[in-house]
Amino acid sequence: MAINELNSLRAKIDLIDKKTASLLEKRFLLLEKIRPLKAKIKNTAREKKVLTNIRKNLKNKTIAPYAVKLFKYLIKLSTDYQKKL
């Protein structure tokens, strides 16, 4: 029984991972469009707004530190990607 439940939960995680990968791909495609439009400065106000929105939109506030850490890394990856364009 526990194995079936574990497999069911893992299947749900796999589905979330698939959707996340698709959303990440869309995000990076938008980065390609944004790159030529923005000045070559780091917009820390924008980064703070993104992180504030993440915290605000979470229903489970106990995961906020992890979500913020993830999005900080995503912002870094996005910046690195844009530098290579």
C-alpha cells in the first residue's frame, strides 16, 4: 500500500516537474526578448519586487525561505543567460 501511495505522489511530482520545465523554457524565451530592451544595469528594485511577490503569493509561509532561495538562484541564472545572448 505504501509503495502505491509513494508512486502516486512521485507521479504528481513528475507532472509538476514537467510543467515547471515548460514554464522555465517560456521564461527564458522571454528573457531573449527582454535583453535588447533593457539597459545594461542590474535592476535590484525589480529583483526585490519579484522576491516580495513570491513571499506574498505563497499559501504555505513555512516554505518562503526555500522559495526565495530558489528564485534568487533563478534570477542569477537568468542574468547569466542574458549575458550570453
